[in-house]
Amino acid sequence: MNTFLNYLVVAALFALVLAPVVLGLARERRIDRQLREAERGRRAAGPPETRSAARPVTAERRPYLRSWARV
């Protein structure tokens, strides 16, 4: 009976150690699947218009504030 409990404890510890790995792999596969679906959608939509893509991006500069709390 002690041998069975020892094997059970080892299996439980092994599962506890591997649980984050398995969850991380599942999350990575989900993210990869979402990225592939988004890429397929972008290809199906076609290339963006050249007029909007060639337009320069302008950023609005904010004046320097003495404190980070004043936004």
C-alpha cells in the first residue's frame, strides 16, 4: 500500500510541475491559430490602398509637464 501511495504522490507532483507547461502550450497554440486566421483575413481583404499607406504619420507633441500626475 505504501508503494502505491508513493507512486500516487510522485504522479501528483509530476502533474503539478507539468500543468503550467501544458497550459502554456495550449495558450500558444490558440494564439498561433488566431494569428493564422487574421493573416488569412488580411490576404482575402487584399492590399491596402496606396494613397492611405503613403500618407505620413504625424504625431502631436505634448508640452512638457513638470509632474507625471498632471496629464
